[in-house]
Amino acid sequence: MNILLIGGGGREHALALKLSESELCKHVFIAPGNPGTAQIGTNVDISVNDFEAQKSFCLEHKIEMVVVGPEDPLVNGIYDFFQQEELKHIHIIGPSQFGAQLEGSKAFAKEFMMKMNIPTAKYKEFSNYSAVENTNIQQPASDNYEAGIEYIKNHSLPIVLKADGLAAGKGVVIAETHDDALHAFKEMLQENKFGKAGAKVVIEEFLTGIECSVFVLTDGESYCLLPTAKDYKRIGEGDKGLNTGGMGAISPVPFADEIFMQKVVTKIVEPTIKGLQQEKITYKGFVFIGLIKVNEEPFVIEYNCRMGDPETEVVMPRLESDLVALLLKLKNNELAGAECKLSPKHAATVMLVSGGYPEDFEKGKVMTGFESCENSLLFHAGTKQIEQNIVTNGGRVIAITTLADDLQTALKTSKSNAEKIQYEGKYYRKDIGWEFS
């Protein structure tokens, strides 16, 4: 079958590779793709949110499956768009717009977890819709900005503030002082730092522990577990400095042993799937569950309604089952009993980024050394082809993934290849997996 993959980053390069390995895949098209995906399938110059252009392309090229990589089109309703009569034959991977609120609205996700008794940090939500023009939010809660100020002043430290909507991964603040929390609260609710995304703010307790990510494939009734992963968000070694989109990842997660994962399944995964049914949420795709282990117990930090990045770059290489075959089972709720066969090997990804990232950085730096890399997969994240050259075209540039018998070997090989790729301003963390190596 012909498959259209929506997106253009490292996650999509990893997904494109796994899709293309299936005997069921005739050809994979990637919109918009990158120089890495161009080596696997055909890139298409269509943006991720241009649903009409996607529709025309799907009909013209007899697309039978659409796999959605990033969150934006899911939150914007791409699943619902593809339910129109002339597109209903196309199997689209992802939740409905209603279901995508699990990622698109922190308050929606928290309310969902409360209903299903899923362990998560205690929280309250505050709003100031009047500060944001044309929010178009149905039945907005009454504004309670002043109550939020008092709540923060009396809250224990640190304090976690989250913009309710999508904020390009920048909508979470962990404040170490009350003054910092009040400043962030004012920026979100009164100064419109995140626009509509910050018209409502969730304030929650800070949980101390170690994080990991669990990935679930579901048809809305049944599920199968994909490999666990742990990513590293901070720019600096030792997990210091500003948050990024992710500087690397490992899989499996050493502390996510059988006992811990049984708790995850019983207390989080199964109640989540039950909740989808109870709330009548149409969901045929990936659920990313961001967890934190607190005193041996799992708590949910967040839901994402798609695969993560750079976690996908370590999860997909460890999936031995045919991905297309699994995705096909979602359409008619046939996932029950399906086997997700996982490799026992370890995967490690090191992300090369542009100098200055995650703040101001320059693009267009010529990259060399690809041909010298051995025993790793190179997933393009922010690159561009200009004539014969590959140049940097984003903050996160390329993910170097190695699959090996043990984590130390995987990390060593990825870091060795990271040294071989050269471009002006190159930076990467040399301590990915530091807690376990």
C-alpha cells in the first residue's frame, strides 16, 4: 500500500524507515520530510497543517494509510478531517480532535486522570481569558487570576506552572522561588506569553524522582506496549541549563523493570484505555505517557498523543514486529492479541544541535563526515539539501542511534560517530545515559 507520513523531523525519519521495512508498504511519501527521509521514500512539499493539500495528494496518489508524526495536526483535527466521505477509506493513525486534548490541554488531561484515578501530581487550574482576545474557548471558566496569586504565595517550593495549550515545548516552568512563580504566572496569564495556549494555567506540585516514557499503541479498546525510553531535555551535561526538545535518549530504561512496569500497566495504562472508552474518545494510534518514579511508584507527568522525539529514534529500532501490520489492526479494533515483538538489545541516541540552541542559532552550516560513521543509524532532524551539500536547518540537527548488546557499547558508538560529523558550532551532550553507564 501507499503510505503518507506527516512531519519532517528525526521522529519522522525513524518512522519512515520502520514503515518502509514492511512488506505491506509499497511506497512511503513524507510531507514535508527532510534529506534523510528522501533516501527512504518521496518527500512532498506539503505542510503538516495543510489538510486540503494532503487530501488532494492522497486521492491523486491512492494513499491507503496516513501516519501523523507531530502533535499540531492532531490537535487541529486532522483525524476528523479524514472522516469525510471521500477520505473515509484512508486509515489515519492518531486520535480524534477530542482525544488529542490529552496533549492539547493540560487541564483536560488532569481532569481525565482524576476521573480514572490515575496517579499524578496534585493541581489547580487558573484562567484569565479576558486577557486574550478572540480565544473562542467554549464555556470558559470564570477568571480567577487573583486567586492564583494567593495560591502560589502559599504553595510549597518548587512550583510547577504549565500553560494549558500547546506551547512548542516551552510552556512549562519549574519555579524555585515564589517570586519566580509569580513572574511566570503573570507572563502567561496577563502578558500573553503563549497567547491562547496560556489563557489557562495548571499549577501543580513538584514531584521528585526519575523520569521515563512509556509508549502504547491502541485501537481505543486494546493496546500493546512499545519499548520504554528515557530522554534528556536539558542542554547542559549533568542535566543542567535550559530545556530543549531533547538532547538524546536511551531504551530500554534500566529501572523500568518487570515489577515497576506491572504497576504502570495496572495503575496507568489500563485505566487510560478504559478512560478512552468511558469518555467515548476515538483513538487509533500512539499514546506517549510521560512518567516519574517516586518512591517506587509511577506518576503521570503528561500525555502526548503521538510518538516522542528523540524517543522514537530509540523505540523504533527496537521494534521487531511489522509496524504497518500493527497499524492496520487499529482500523477495525483488531489489536487484541497482537504481538509487539521487541529486541532485547539496547538503543542509544545522541542528538547533534546547532551552536546557541535552544536560544538563537544560525542555520545553513555545511555538514561533513556522514560517510565516516559506522554501526549507527543517522536520523535527520533539522537538515536541508542545497545542491550537493547537507546543511543545518534547525536547532536539533541529527540524531545518531546505535543498537548494541549493552547500553555502554551503544552509547560509546553513538558518541564516536558524533565526533565524526562536522559543522560549525556543533554541540552535543557527552553524558547521555549518565545515570546508568
